[in-house]
Amino acid sequence: MVGGRQLTSAGTPGLLSPRRLPAGAISLAVGAVVWEIAGRIVDQPFLPPLSAVVARLADMVGSGMIVGSLGASLVNLAIGFGVSLALGLVVGVAMGRYRKVEAALGVYVYALLTAPSLVFAPIFFSLLGDGRGSIVGVVVMYSAFIMIINTASAIQTVPGHLVEMARSYGASERQVLLQIMLPAAAPLIMAGVRLGVGRAVVGMINGEMFISVIGLGRIVTQAGGRFDGAGVLAILLVIIAVALGAVALVQAVDRRLTRWLPTTSRPATPSRRPVPAGARKTSGGKP
């Protein structure tokens, strides 16, 4: 502090150090500026500037077009992701814990993970019609298998000595799973859940666009048919917001479930202050 004024790390009064600015906010601001400039330079309908997209989004929200469609899409996402999460945990734990289950189901899980999930849309359409069931089926195909594989891998990485210690104290198989393996594997399982929720959003939009034209997928399809680039990108912003909100919710649950984990602290940066002459050591190692 000099003359009652707070100095930054650079010694300039009244200025905020760039190091204290959040990196995410800086990245978003730079991306918005680049988008705006690129849109004005290109001047094409397929790449409108960000200001035009935001104005189009405001018009959609004001007309009530977004709210109802967003509600329908969130219901599809919640049901599909709930089914995927249940499958991911149950099948993943079984595959990770029991080798016979992994041998029996592993080939199918990996095959369905690598297969294009959208090719199953006609199958769901023929079996379930053009209603919500088909969209939920597409969401499950997109998100379930990545969670199954992550959960199985997380269970398999649990240290064996933890299970052996629990067995030595007379723990049953149920107690080993619920009280030893699942808590130890929770961080990796939640990493798979974060991946799954992102893929679930993609499955939701694809299902709404190609099976049942409802929700946000309906607005995207209609805007694309009119070659309304600003409208398509406006809905894209809403979809990104939905995905980020879903991931943030999963991260909040992750922090609550894994709060028992010890937090690692970074070592303090060593001070660069000059060492007093009396504290310096001689070449013999004595002051």
C-alpha cells in the first residue's frame, strides 16, 4: 500500500491484474469477439454475427417459442439419462466385479459403443412409433454404454487389498460392493457420468430431429428448412446452455459424493526475497 492506494502485483494502482481474471470468462469474451468479427467479415447467411444470433434468440424467447420446446426436451433428456444411468451403474458394476459377466456382455457393450447410435433411430421408430419412447431409446443408445465401460473400469481399478481386508473382517459380497468398491470407484464412475450426460444431450437433439419433430429439435429443423442461420445458431446456444447446466449438476453431485476424498494442496511458491547476509552459508556449510 502506497499513499493509501492498493497496488496490484505489477505495482500499478487501481488496475486489476490479468492473472486474477477468470480464464473461462476471458475465453468466452475472446470467442464472442472473434465470432462477431468473423460474421461481419464473411457476411453470409450461414454465419451471422453473434449480435444477430442473440437478437434472434431474444425474439424466440419473447414469442414463447423456446419455453415450451425446452420443457419437452428436458423431459426427454431426464427420462433418457435416468434410464442410461441405471443401466450404466448396474451393468458396469456387474462387468467390473464378475469376469463371467464381462466376458458375456463385453463384446456387445463395446460393439454398441462404437456403432453409430443414430442408425438405431429407424428401429425405435418402427417399434415405438414417433412418440417419446423412441427419443428416450436414442438417448439411451448415446449415453448408456460409455457409462457402462467407465463404471466397469472404475470397479476393476479398486485396490485388491481393500477387498481382502474387508473379507478378513467378515464382510459379505453386498457389503464389499456397497461400502468398499463403490465409494473407492466413485471418482472414476462420476467421470463417466459426466461423459454420459453430454452424449445424452446429443442423443436428445438427434432423436427430436430425426424421429419425432418436437422440442428444440423441431425448432432446429424448421429453422434449417427456412435457411435461417441465425435461428439455428440461437437454438445451438440454448442446447449448449442445457449441456453445460447438466454437466454442472453432475459435478455438484460428484463433489458431494466424493467429499470424503482428501484434498491435495499445492506447495507454496518460494519467496524471492533477498537472504540476509548473516543467514548465508559459506562453502563449508556453516554460517
